[in-house]
Amino acid sequence: MRLVPILLLAATLMPTPPPSHYPRKTNVAHRGASAYAPEHTLAAYRMALEQGADFVEQDLAVTKDGVLICLHDPSLERTTNVEEVFPSRFTEVDFGGRLRRTWLANDFTLAEIKQLDAGSWFDPKFRGERVPTFDEAVALIRGRAGMFPELKTPEIYEGRDVRFEELVAVALDRHGLRGPRADPGTPIILQTFGEGSARRLAAMKIGVPVALLIERGEGWDEARVRSWQGIVQDLAPAKRIVLDNPAFVRWAHDAGLTVTPYTFRSADSGRFPSVAAEMAHFLYTLGVDALFTDNPDLFPRRSVR
Ligand code: G3P
Ligand code: CA
């Protein structure tokens, strides 16, 4: 008769096993090793692997001919020489009441995008780096780290006949990277700021963990955190959300969700003496499970003062 309470007590004292997508504190290279090489180039991804990243992040965009490429912005002008190569191919958009020229990636074919230099803006020594396709990223990273693709700005494809989630699912299938028979050497976690996109991925039973990115903390109480249980497997807040409200981590863990804040960079470590100290505080004091960093070489495997 006393067996049941004793078993219950034992169960409550057992440490919760780490989720299979994060077997240890996890180092996600943000846009590759983007403190040292131009973001989302194979050079940045290669460096992230050399620096020991557990996962390498990709932001995904879709070309005019329906190819997934790795690019943070919806447009090409910040990180390539598109204005020189295709000077007349811009769209004018209203930006806070002023018209601004922009070169949307979705208005260019892959062959056109491959003509662009994606390295010189960062440092002339990277001249000739190209915008990689998702397939090229897989070919480089496969078996050496996990991949953490973000379905970037899904809203810009509305009315453009692009089924972003389906394109990603097809790409993962092509590489054998989702579902029960997925390659264990290349774990995948998808991420999105789009709540609709996260729900579509869940409805599709996408077969890999999904992280919901959160830019602003307002309205994120415990009930809202819990409401994502069973839809996504991770919450990925801007780091200030966790700093302002450390209970966020407990709320997520109680709901069975991991926490992966962004973005940690040597160029901005806030009130901390170094980015390593900042990352250590989040990992070992606030208890987050993983984090996105531009400096994967500085990821602390233990507490740092
Ligand atoms: O995806 C995590 C972090 O990368 C979100 O911010 O703008 O760098 O994609 P962003
Ligand atoms: Ca991102």
C-alpha cells in the first residue's frame, strides 16, 4: 500500500533527462562564425565548425525560381554587391514615409544571385564568397554539426506563391534530415518568428524540433509560455527578455520547452566584462539550454568570472 507514494516521491526526485535535441549546453553559431567572417557564407560556416559549434545557423530565403538560399535580410544590398551588378533591378518601398530602393532576393533567380560577391562588404580578403544554397550548406555541415535553419520573414512571401514550410520539408526529405530515420549526425532544429509558421510546421508534423523566436517580452506570462507546449519544442527569446525576467526559463522548463536566447557577440556584451562571461551567466546562472553566438570560439563549457 505504501509503494505508490514511494514511487511517486522517487519520480519527483529523479532529475529530468535533458531533451534529446540538447544533450548538453549547446553552442549555436549565429549566421556561422559571423564575428570573424561574412555572415551566411561557406567561409563563416567552415569557421564555425573549426571553432567547435554544436549547431550552425542558417537564415533561409527563397529565390525567384524557388531555391532555398542562406541569407538574413529579405534583400541583397547589405551583404552583396547587387547594386553594382544589377543597378536597375530594385523595388521602391515606403520606409517610414520615405521611398527606399531595395533588391529583394525573391526577385532574383539563383543564377543571378550566384553572380554576386557576398564577402567584400565584410573584408576584402573574403572577396568572391557567394550566397550559399541550403543544399551547399548541408553538404558542408553534414556529419560535423547540427543545422538550425530559420524560416526568415515568412510574411514577405504572402501573395508570391511561395510555400515556405513545404519547401523546407522537401529539402529536409531530399537530404534525409527529418523524421524517425533522420541522419543522427546532422540534427536539425527549425526556427521562426512567425507564430503562424510555427503552427503550420506543427500541423505538418514536420518531424524535427521547432523553436519559436520571441523579439519582445511584453505579454509573455507563464500561461502564454505554457500555451506553446506541444506546438514547439523550444522558445528562443531575445536575451534581454531572460535578463529582465529570469522566471521565463523556469516557466519554459516546466512546460517541457528548452530555451535558446539570442544573440551573444563580442561587439556587445552589455554590462558583462566579456561575451564569455555574459554567455556563462545565461547558461550556468539563469539556466538556459543553448544560445546563439557570433563567437562560437568563446562559448564557455563551464562558469566564467
Ligand atoms: O535566429 C536567432 C537570431 O538569429 C534571431 O535574430 O535577426 O539574427 O535572425 P536574427
Ligand atoms: Ca536568425
